[in-house]
Amino acid sequence: MPRRFQALLPEIADEGWFFDTELLVLAERRGMRIDEVPVEWVEDPDSRVSIVRTSVGDLIGIARLYV
């Protein structure tokens, strides 16, 4: 794992869905290069997400990053 990436980990507050977004925002703010890597999506028909809870958590995460 690159040292720059490891340096960001202690600054990330979210341990859920918003983790990757927070990581990308912090990396961009520090001028780090961000590469896109393709992935193969595998649909899980038994997956469950609470849209309201996830949306509220994301909004709180966004507010935390910009306050």
C-alpha cells in the first residue's frame, strides 16, 4: 500500500458506505493523482440497503467534509 494512501487512513471518519467517497475527496484535496480501475460487478440478489439510512449517512458525511 502506498505511503500516501496510508497517511490518509487516520483522517477518514466513515467506516461504511461513505468511506471511499471520503478517501477520494481527501486525496483530491492533497493533489494526489486518482486513477480509475475497472471492476466486474456481480449482482447479489439477496443484497439489502436502507435507502433512507444510507442517504442520511452520506449527507452527514458530505457535511463533515465541507464544514
